[in-house]
Amino acid sequence: MDETSAAVPGVQQPSARHDLLFTVLALAVLFLMIVPVGMAVFWLGFVRGDSPCVMCWEQRIGMILISLIGLFVLRFGPRPKYIGMAVLIGAWGVFMGFRHTGMHAARDIGQGFSAELLGAHTYTWALFIYWVCVMVMGALLLMVRSEHLEAAPRVLRGIERLAGGAFLVVVAANIVQAFASTGPPPFMGQSDPVRFSFSPRHWNWSLDEWKPVRISLRGRWAVDKPDLATVVGDPAAGPLVNLSPLTVKERRPLKLALDGPPTDLVYDPATDQFLLTTAKGVYLADGALGRVTRYTIIDGGFSVDLGRIAGAAFLDKGAVIAVGENKSYVVVRPNDQASADSNFRYFLESRDRFDEVARSRFGTVRARLLYVMSAAYDAATNAVYTVTVPNNRVKRLVVSRFDRRDLTLSEEFVPSLSTESGLTLAAGRALDELVVTGAAISGGQLFALSAVHGTLLTIDLGGRQVVAAHAIPGLTRPTGMAIKDGDLYIVDDAGMLTVVARPPVRGDRVSAR
């Protein structure tokens, strides 16, 4: 008998009978190291020049750790601490796979990040592989017998030693790629890595991922929600210089019973009534804003998360649309015979005054990472418009148009200054600074009111240009704006109503909003 087959004290010898548990585990480790991790480093990395991003590295390291735990199980048996560590790492990998895939899954057909294998990009494969790992862990647990838990350390068989050797080779290759593409500590992975190269001239070590970010499951894609608490209303401090002021005709408090601060104000000349919204409420009031005639409180968490209602508009056929900051929307229609029982799931209060017609989300492209705080309806084009507000990540003023027939995106544009307007931007300033909280459409022109710097923009929808701008003095955090009888009715978050003279428009025809 040779030395390799001799009994070793305290070490469990392989049984004569084939042990299915450890065979399956060895094959699983081999597969995990050779196919996803090995192919990623040798074929995609060294041959095709693909470098992992920082999240790809996290996913790859998780697979390596699960394989390492598998080797420990092969040597020492399926001890509970090993199984627990594998499950935790597998759960983390599934989360990272969902997070990475979710960033790209909604792109157009064929679009994505990194290499594509069998129609799916690598981050999608990572999600699938981690899911398989969790399933395999469950299957192995079902195969564990009591003698496995009480057994002494094992002598590894040939296939198990092969799994260990493959692990060492693949880990060594990943160390080489990690050093070349990311560098030693404190350098770390990149969100958009450069193509892999063995030449030091092409290495790009970065510290960008160490920049502090607020705690969010979206990571660096976290976007702050709009907040008017720090708004500066002085028009003189705005990006546009030498603006002429509009005449303030009236300023008075609204004496309406609302469930919170108003977030928008809309007027319908056909019915002589106003529409007001709060964070969750939809209110109809008479033309004098003297009393509420009908209201309801929307259940913003049902089916579609509406978030905080920020804009609204009268649509055709008596329908009303309320748009959330996140560009989700709900369409309701007044109905005196509405069933409170049927509407229980839609509304929190006054369930017998409206019927819900539709609830969904606006999909955008340019405005994808931007919230909105206004909405308007143009009867002439039968379209709903929104205007974005800047945030900590993206500063861009985007006007989006959605066809009323299907409420699907039809157009997006970033308005520019008309050369004929005579408007001038201060040095180093841009329209992107403005925070549009009120919008109304008349005569083919969009009036956009910015709470920041109390500025009213007149945007020609046909030419996609700002053709005029005016200052409105004395405004404090305005949240909505309507057009009535040639005047602008502006409401702020304190419930104060300001009436100013509307600037003239070409043709001076009024369309419902």
C-alpha cells in the first residue's frame, strides 16, 4: 500500500461507494470557476479586452467566495457555518445582479453594457448564475446526511483536487486582471472601465468611486427629490438679466379646506371651475375659488406609486389628470353615481365623487433622471406637457409632450433662447437653474413659472425656443399656475393666491389647461 492510500489519523478516507453529495459539489465548483469566472477573465478579459466595472467585480468576487466555501465543504464537510456563509453571499449576489440588470433592462432592444452572450449581457448572466447557486445550495442541503455533519476532515478525491486547482488558476488570473484594470488599494473599480490591456501605458487607475454619496440603494444613481424649502425667489439673482416685471393685480389667501399645501392650480373656461391638487388630493372649486365643489384623496400606493402629486390638468370629456413628481399619473373623471365600494382601492376619501379612468407612468428619454413639478394640457394638439426640474445629478430643463390618445411620449426638447427675444444670460449661467413649478398653455405657447428667481418663461412650442421672459416680484415658493380671463393665477405652498397680468401671446387665443 502506498502513502496516498494509507490511513491518516483524524482524517476521513473516501468511501468505497461513490458519494453523490461531494461529487455534485465538486462539479458545481468546477463549473462556477471555469464557465462564468474563468471565461470572464480569460476569454472576455485577456482575449477580447473586456474589463469589469465596479459592480461586475463585486459579482465576480462573490462567485469566487462561493467556490472557496465549496472547497472548504469538500475538505471539512457541510458544516452549518459554511452553508450560512454561502447563502449570505448568494443572496448578496442576487441583489447585485438585480441592481446591475435593472440599470439597463429598460433600454431599447439590443442595448446594454459590456459583452453579449446568447442574447444576454454579462450582468444578466450573473443574476442567473447566482440564482442557480442558491438553487444548488438548496439541493445540496437536501442531500446532506447526519454522517456528513459529524464526519472528520476528508481526503480530497481526484475531481475535488481538480476543482481546487482550477480555483487557484482562475483566482490568479483575476488578480492579474484586477491589478492591471483597477490597480492596488486605494484604487478601485470604475463605473465605465477602459478596455483591458497588459500594457501599463493603457492602465487607468481611478479613485472616483471613493467619492461620498448619500445612502441609497440606487448608489450613485440616487437623485434628490424636489424641495422648495431653499428656493431663492429674487428675480434679480436669476440667470436672465434685465427682466421686465409683470403687474401684480391681486394677492389674497385661499380660503379653501384642503388636506395640505396646494401643489398645482388649473382653470377650465368651459366649466368655469378650478382644479387644485395637494400631495394626495384632487379638488374642484368654483370659478371664484370660493368653495370646493368636489374632491377625493388618491391612494398613491395602489398599483402605481404616484409619489407626491406635483401637477394637474383638465383633459377632454371632463377627465382630470394628476401627475406625480416621478412622472406617474392618474386620470379621474367626476361621477355623481360613482360606487364607493368599487372605488375603495383607488381613493382614501370621497370615493363616491370620481371614477378612476387610468393609472400608469410617463416614459421619457431626456427627462429620465429628472423629476417634474408641473403639467399642462394643450387642447389644440391634444397633448399633455411636463417640464423637468434640476437635481443633484442632472441639471437640464426638458419639455416633454405626451399624446392624449395613448399618453405616450411624442416629443422632448431642451428649449433655447430665441435670438429675436433680446434675452441675455448672465455669464456662466443657464436656464437649467430654473425650477419650473407651474405651467399653462395658451396660443401655442407654454408659460413656465420658475419658483427659483420668480421667473416666467414663454416657450414657443412650435419653435422650441424661449421667446420671452418676465419677472414676477414678491412670489414665495409658487407651486401652480393657471390662466383665467387673460390673467395668471398663481398659488404658493402657503395657500396664497397671486393674480398677475398675462404676457401677450401670438394670436392671443386661449386653450383650456
